[in-house]
Amino acid sequence: MLSLWLVLGAIGLLCLSGLPACLLSFRSAMGQRLAVSLVVLGSLLGLGGVAAAYGEATPPTLHVPWFLPWGEFAVTLDSLSMVFLLPVFVVPALGAIYGLGYWKQAEHPDNGRRLGLFFGLLAGSMALVVIARDGVLFLMAWEAMALAAYFAATVEERDPEVRRAGWVYLIATHVGTLCLIAMFALWRNATGSLALSSGVAMSPAVGGTLFVLALIGFGFKAGLMPLHVWLPGAHANAPSHVSAVMSGVMLKMGVYGIVRMTALLPAPEAWWGGVLLGVGACTGIAGIAFAIGQQDIKRLLAYSSVENIGIIAMGLGLALLGRSQGRPDWVVLGLGSALLHVWNHACFKSLLFLIAGAVIHATGTREMDRLGGLAKRMPRAAILFVVGAVAICALPPLNGFVSEWLLYIGLFRTLDRGGGGASGALAAAAMASVGLALIGALAVACFVKLFGTVFLGAPRSDAVRHAHDPHAAMILPMIALALGCVGLGVLPMLAVGLLERAAGTWAAVPAGGMGAMSLAELAPLNWICYMGLGLLALLGVLMLVQKALSRGRALGKAGTWDCGYARPTARMQYTGSSLGQMLVGLFAFVTWPRRQEPQIAGPLATKSRFQSIMPDTVLDRLVIPVFDLAGLYLPRLRVLQQGQTQIYVLYILVTVIFLFLLGVLGAQP
Amino acid sequence: MIDLLIHVALLLLFPPLMLGVINKTKAWFAGRVGPPVLQTYYDLAKLVRKGMVISDTTTWVFRMGPVVTLATVLLAGLLIPFGRSGAPISFAGDLILFAYLFGLARFCTTTAALDTGSAFEGMGSAREVTFACLSEPALFFAFLVLAKASGSLTLTRMLHGPAGGFPMSAVAPLVCVGIGLFVVLLAETCRIPVDDPNTHLELTMIHEVMVLDHSGPLLGVILYAASLKMFVLGAVLMHVLVPFEAGAAWMGWPLFVLEMMGLAVAIGVVESMMARLQMRHVPYLLVAATLFCGFGFILMVR
């Protein structure tokens, strides 16, 4: 029980962490330090609570009746909540420390306090989302999270692009919330209460509808294609540590919602898993295809988050398929890989966003084609970036590999389907592994492009000239996240206990009741550990040999080989756009890039321009045109929208009275 | 123990010979004497003794590239069974590690190339990562077929077949997969018709253009790692093409060496008979390889 109180205390501290600074001066460095220490303290408290809960046999629960006519204040800290609480308590704390160097209050007097306030509120409300066990409480925490993220992401609202991205986010998140309200209403109708507890019975049709509503409602937050529309803009325009928290943790709240609802719904059907697997594969491939075409560092990272959410969805789909087919091995591998990928993505994506922030801080531009050669000027950031990039490409020996490896084993195991059954559908599930392989190869291309363009070669513009490594407050959180990438990659066994318990909770079987299906037995994780260490050792030996070989040798220095051209310039380098050009061409049927090429006229070259941009297919070609069309015809309704609060309150009252009458009259017969 | 020693010895010493055999075959087709079969060993010995010239633009990434590539390929070589004995390292799911080790090698080779800031090496990197996206699905379709046919997730069992050999129903899929894997082998090891290791025009190369700036021992490491890669991927292909076993247990080793020699001759023949494809036609070839492997998969699970 103590564990739950610790977590609740942590939530309180996080939510209120920004308040004291609001009482101090708007330039006060003291206020910011106070806010950051409160966030860190709250997070440590929360981590202590999670550790204490891990030792408890039954999940601690708290029910308190409250002032609202519906529901109650019900919270539970079970193993699924614990899995998601860990990133909630780790990433925002590191982000807050990073903010001490990145977003100094003295340099941002007009929005520093606002950012501190909503940053803490965002972290606290996410923690509450994860432990809430009542529909109304969940929705309140959910809405607080969505709004806190909005205010934290749009602190630079003088910039019209930030305002636009904020609007898109606000609309998308509320459309999603609308689906969630419908879902909880249906849930209450089917089960008779708003309590989110398992062991309820409902017809398959209702269950299926609830699943679809959850998939759409939470899919908006998670960023499943084509519901990802808000994600690139919001991530690109938020301050980088807010982007890190949004991408590393807040997207996972959508994943948590899907995980929780599928855990509560009885008897999943085969098509649920199939849909999730298919949506996940499409999201992954399309997400990374869009990422390759981006020229803005942070937009690229945002699209890569979409890709990773797709991979997580594939794992969940496999687990659902396993539950519907009675295959505990698919459940353990699928859910294990999905939850492990949640942690992994929280580590490496936050790391990459923080480094991107440092690069932007040092150079003042997000355009990767204006950068280059930063590895010489920001050597520490470059090394950390390599760690993040190798991890996100799922390459051994880092953490991304482990979760994708589990998913591959699970997908390959669908080949072995025992006694017949729906062979076509399951062969399709196995083919998802080919999709995953494609995603992996594309991710390598994408991050080779990003790392190569930003950090390698020669500087492409003057923006790079004064760049230097960020100072300690910014670099320490990055080091912590990079250590997380290495640790989870080389010692994945440490995570197995919690993952297995979470899989047991999800599939509603008591601990140890999955038959002989333990994660370590299905997938020899200790081998991954040995191979990772072996690879690192082999690398070390070879490096030493190479050092020894080059000792005492003539070491010439020269310019890069340029085919004898006399006046090479940095602008002759391959740019990020040219690196991705072939792949953009291959995936043009999804991404629809727009190019303006000069026409060649006459024997002599004239001054000309080349431009290639990649608009978001869904947002820019579908959603915005529809909204523009609506904007043409709907202004007539503006008579209703007078901009006076009293009138809006009147509307609400009229609606409530109407609904009341409807209920009373409807109940009469 | 003896098998392990032979495995490691073959892995470390044999691969450069394959390049020699390929070049000898090509020379024979062209009516030339050609370089000695052991020429690659001489080249390696010479390169290791030389000094280095390093571009001012580069950083540690440039030096790491070849070293990481060599480490990953060596490790991958320990996951593949040679001949009839099992691989030295074998566990469920090692096939994924095998494929992703090559991914790590690709990441490091291409970033090392980009580190020089040369447009040519940028082109090579772009081509390398693009074509890998097309050959990776083919490889995984092949893995699916092998996993289904053998009922196992370890490379040793997948490549040696289930106890009692592959079933008859697996023959047609294996043939499809064999064709697809041969194309993947040519692409991944940068041979004609995908890439020409002997070309002298930087604009048209893939692998060779990425290593333009490497010299001395580092170039030697690259050359050696490239031959190792061909050897390891070739071993996978030969297991698929020759899935049966005959004779006493020790016969496995000489047969394996013969198979690999045969593969080298086959590559030499392809290189002599074909011209390099236009760069924009390479994707079609790789997609065809993926289709062959995918077709094999459909045949397998129908």
C-alpha cells in the first residue's frame, strides 16, 4: 500500500512542481531550479513506489468515493501500470534537467514559467492516466495530459508555424478523446459501471466495437497511420525536451490505452490481432518512408516515432492473435516485445531528440542540409548520437535489437501452427516479419542519412561555425539515456521478470500460469547478452590491433579524393535529400513528394532553382482540403458561436435539460 | 573440438581464395593468364605493411567503419554451419542476429564513407542503403521458407534440414529461394550485374566508391571483410542449393570446400557472361529476387 501512496505523492509533486516558480520573478533562475528539483524529487519518489510495488504480491488498490455523481477515485498499481510508469518517471526528470541548460529561464523570461508549469503537469497527469481504474478519472487525467502537452509544446506561439501545429494537435487529440468518451459510454452500458475491471462479460459485437473505438481513440494519441497527422508538426515545433517527453512517453500513453483495453475486454477475436498487425506493419513502413524524405531533423525523428509505434502495434497484434488462438508463446513474445520496445523507444528517441535540441541550440537551424561536420565540433554529442542511431535501427548490440528480435521470433513461430487452423491468416502473420525486415533496412537508410548529413563531412553553411558541445546539464541526461540503451541491449535479462508479469496480467492468468511459457525459455536472452558482449570485445581487440598496426607508420594527411578537381567546395557534398532520393522515388506511391526541377534550356547553365518537399499525405492532401472546404460553407453556423461565455453556458444548460427530459420520458414506459 | 578448429580456420583463411578463383575464371573466359589464385593474399600482406593517408575531413567514424565491419562479419561467420558440422554458436533466433549483424556493418561502412564528405562516396552510400532495403525482404522470405521446412529457428538446423533431410514438398520452394539468394549474394557482395569490382569510374560504383579514401591497413581490412562476407553468404546459399549429405562425416569438409570453389567459379562465369546493369535497373533485379523468395514461401505454406 505504501507503494501506491508513494506514487500518488509523486504525482502530486510533479503536477505542482511548476507552481512555486510562478510566484517568483519571471527571470528567476532560482524558480527554474526549484521546479526541476521538484520534478526530480517526484520522479525519484515515484520510482521508489514502483520498486516497492514490484515486491508486493497483490497489486495495491485504492478506492475513494468522491464528489462527482459518477465513478469514484479508483487507482491500482499493477504490473502493466508499472511497465508504463518507469518511462513516465525517468524521461521527464531527465528532460527537466536538460531544460536547465537548454531553456534557461533568464533567456526565456516570457515563457519559462509557463513551460515549467505545464511540463510538470504533463508528467504528473501521464502517471495518473496509467494508474486510473475508473472511466471518469481516466478521462480527466487524459484531458489534463493532452492540454498540458498543448501548452508545453506551443510556448513559442508567436511563431505562426507553432500555432498551426498546436491547432492541428488540439483538434486531433480532441477527436481522439471523443472516441474515448463514446468508448467509455459503451463500456458503462455493457458492464453497468465505469470501473475499469476485468472479468466482465459482453457480446462479441459489443467487444469488437469497443476494440475499434479504443484503437481509433488511442490510435490518435499513439500516432498510428493515418491518425498520426498531428505528430510531425507538434514534435518539430515544441522545445526539444518537450518533444522528447511527447515522443518518448506521451505516445506510449496511447499504446497503454490499447494494452489496457485489450486486457479488460474478454475473449478477443482473431481479426483484432490481424487488424493490429496489419495497421502496425503499414504504420511502420509508411512512417519510416516519410521519415527518409524529411529535411527537418525533428520532423524526421517524429516520423521515425510513428514507425516505432507501428513496431509496437505489431507486437500487440501478435499477442492478441495468440490470445484468440490459445497460443501463450505468441502472447508472451508479442507483448514482451511490445512492452520492451516501449522502454527502448523511450530511451533512444528521447536521447535523439535531446541531441537534436543541442544541435539546434548550437547552430540555430533544424534544416539538416545546412549542417554537416558537427562530429568535429560536437564530438560528445556525435558519439551519443551514434549510440541512439544504432539503437533505433535495431542493430546489435543495443536495446532496439532485443525487442525486435523477440518480435521476429514470435512472428516466425506463427509458422508452426500445430493442428492446421486458419493457415492463410497465419501465413500472413509470418509475412509481417518480412515487413519488419523492410522497416529495419529503411531505418538504417534513414539514420545513416541523418547522422551522415548532420555530423559528418564538411560544414555546409556558416550556421555550424560556432557550434560546440553542450554543457553538463544538457549532456548528463543524454549520457543517462545512452547508458539505458546499452544496458537494456546487453543485459536484457534484467527486464524479463516485469515483462513476464505484465504479460500474465494482460492475458489474465495468475503469475506462473502461462504453462511453461517463460520469455527466457522461448527466447534465449542470455545468448543475446553473450553475443553483445562478444561483439564489443571483438571490436575492442580489433581496435587495438588496428592501433598497433598503424603505430610507427607513415600517416599522411590530405584532402578527400575529388577526382583531381581543383576547387572542391563543401556544397559539392551529397546532401541529405540526395542521399534519400532513390528511396523517396521508390516509395513515391505513399509519400507523393513534390519536386520543382529546372528545365535545361540552351548549352550554358543559367541560374536556376531546385526544390523538393514532402508534405504529409494525410494531413496536407486530405485533412486540410476537407477542413478548407468545411471552412467555405460552415461560417453560417457562426451565429451560434458568439464568443461570449454566458451563451456557451446557456448551450450546455439547454443540452443537459434536453438530455434530462429525454431520459425521463424515455424511462416512462 | 576439431570441427570447431576447422571451422574457424576455414573462416579466417579461405575467403580470399574465393576472390582469386573468381578472377582466374574471368581471366580464363577472356583468354588471359590472369593474376595468381593467391593474389588476394599478396595484396592483403602488402596493404597491412603500408602506411596510411587520411583525409582531413574525417573523424573517428572513418576509422571505425572497416573495423566494425570485420568484427560483425567474423561473428556472423560463427553463426553459420560450414560443411556438415553445426555452427560454433547456435541458439534459437540466431538467424535474426545474423541478418542484423550485416545491418550493423552497413551502417558503419556507409557512415565511414559519408565521413569523407565526398560526393562520390555519398553516392555509394545512398546506393548501398537503398539496395539493401530491396534485398533484405528476399533474405527474410528465404529464412521463412527454411524455418518452415525445417521446423526450427536455429541456423544450423534450418540449413542442415530436419533429421532425415528436407521433405519432398520443400524442394520446389528451396529452388526458388536458391535463385533469389544467388541474386542477393551478387548484390550484397557487389558483383556484376549489380556492381563491378573492377570498374574505374567512380560514378558507377557502389562498394568500391565508398572506400575510395581508405588506404593501407584499413583498405586491407575492408578487402578481407568483403571476401569474408562473400564466403559467409555463399555458405548459406550452398546449404540451400545442396541440401543433401552423403558419405562419411569427415567428407563434409572437402565437399564444402569444393562447393565454395564451385560457387566462386559460378560467380566468375556470371561476371564474364553478363554486363553490369544500368544503375536504375538494379532495383528491378532485386525486386525479382524478392519475388522468387516470396513465391517460394507461398509454395511452402500453401
